[in-house]
Amino acid sequence: MTLLRDAYITGAGAFLPGAPISNDRIEDHIGRIHGRCSLLGRRALRWNGVRTRHYALDAAGRATDSNAGMCAKAVRAALDDAGLGHADLDYLAAATTQGDYLVPGHGVTVHGELGGGPIEVASFQSVCGSALMAAKAAWLNVRAGEHDVAVACAGEFSSRWFQPGFYEGTDLVDDKGRLAAEADFLRFTLSDGAGAIVVEPAPRPSGLSLRIEHIDVVSLAGAFEPCMWAGASRDDRCDAARGWSQAGPVAAHAAGSIALMQDFDLLKRVIRAWVGVYLKKVDEGRIVPDEVDWLLCHYSAQSLRDELMSLLDKTAGAIPPEKWFSNLDKVGNVGSASIWVMLDAFLKSGRLQPGQKVLCVVPESGRALAGFMMLEAV
């Protein structure tokens, strides 16, 4: 019987397009619906606590990068951080909420941007949790001896969803020119960028590596309808057969089915479900909070972090706020890329010490999913 190998994160990289965009310049980049400033934008910004973010659009609405192109730049940065070159790459797992194409997949599109010879690829499409899906595939491939250098990357080009053309002339805009709150909040919440990690069967020769202890991804989709979605109207989101493809792209756009939407009432229930999954991991001994030195938890808003901490307060799963690390206020919510952009910033901060344990948590509102990754610095 073949023994499974240990696997280590030996490099991390990130790519954030353009200069940081401050709150007062958001609509200069994503545009104004019918030329009017959003009524909900300021409330969304107070809620999420983001001060700057990055867009792969210029002020004229022209794309400066593609999703796959940003991922390729993050992959190159991660390989360079690991002291490796493009030719060393054996396996590429790529994650995103929505790639540049409907077809082909994100993985081969990223490989096309990277160039180089034949490699094995895999594509993972969900929302934020797709990053850990890709990481688990890379980790298991290295553990099984299938590959010696694997990369998991994730990227988002969210701002292209938020341009006025996605909404104007649709049922999402009322007769006063106001965009539905389910869509408008997201325009001030999500941003663009990519991140990547390198996984190898041995730690790097010098400097710190992160041994991957385990990665768990738990879906609760059997208990919840979609909480964040695109491709269906609010009424049809639970029936995949009645999505955009059934109506056709023109009719679907007119009905507002192409836009990215969030059900905020359902999100309140999903938050508690995330906490329940985490506490079950604690009860099972899969996660031991007292052993966690650093918590990297992806969350879309500062207010969401506060609610999570409140729900965990005085439970066996509480982790003190001084152990939390986040760069949300500086880079925004980069969806699936957030956890790698955060990990890259954390590793470059110099805070990590040998022997410390790092818990990465990625809750996803798409259809109630939560992912956990436990790491040890060596």
C-alpha cells in the first residue's frame, strides 16, 4: 500500500489590478445606473468597512485584465515565491465564481494565459469556497504522489457584473431608476484580483513553509436555496431548469436574471449555519481553538465579522480577536481569491513563527457552504 506524503504550501502570490480605488471613486469605475449615484452605496460601505479595493476596469469601463490573466500573474508570483519556475509546474487547479468564458473552463483558460507545455488541470466553479476546493485537489494530488509541484489559484473579475448595462432596461430597475437592493449592495461589496499557492511534498529549503494538516469543505445546499446567484430570477432560482438558458439570453437579461444577486434575509440564516458547522468541527476535535495561533477568516463585511464573533462568544469555538488577521479594508472582498490574497499578505507581514498553527476559514453564501484549512508553520 502506498503511503500518503505530507504536503506543504511553499509559496504564495497575489495580483491586484490597477491602483487602489477609494470609496468616493467606486462609481467612476463601475458606472452609475442611468447616470445617478446609488442610494444604497454609502450604507453598503458602512456595513462592509472596506476603504479601498481594486478593479480590472479603467474609468472608461474598459477591461485592463482578464480573470484568467490575473490568475496567471498570481500563479507566476507564487512560483517565484517558492523559488520555482513555470517549467516546474505539474498540476494546476483553478477556482472562480465565473470565468471569462461560459465554455471552455477556467483551468484551461488560465493555463492558456500561462503558456508552456502540457500539464494536468482542473476547474472549480462555486463562489468563495471554490478556492478551498481547488486547494484540496492540489493537496491530495501531491499527497498521493501524482504530482510534485501543484498550484491552486483563484480569481475574480466581479466589476464586469456591475456595469450599468447589466441592469438598465431590466426588471431590476424601478420606474424611478432605482436598482433593486439585492443587486445594488453587491456593487459596493465585491472587487477584482487573484491569488495562488504552491503545494509541494517537502518544505522549502529556507524560510517558513506551511504543512497542510487537513482541508474540509462542507455543503449545506440540501437545506438552503441559493443565497447568492446569477442566471435566474429571484422566483426561479431554486429551479435550475427555469434559468437563463431556458428563457434565452435576451429575455433573461430583460428579466434581470443575468445580474449577480444576494438574498440578505436568507444570509442571516446561513450565517448561523456556518457557525453550526464550525462548532461541530470543534466538538469532533477536528479543530481545537486553543491550538490556533492565527485565524484567517474570509468574510465579506466587517459587520459580518462582528456577528460571527458575537455568535461564537462564550462558546467552545471562540478565538480571541487579536488572533484574527484580515486585509479586507485594503483589498475588498475578492471572492474566491480572498483567502489566497489574505494568506499572501499574512506571510509577508512577518508575523508567523515556526510551530504556529494557522486556521483558514472560508464561508460561502452561494448555497450555504463552509470550508476549513488547518496549517502548521515549519
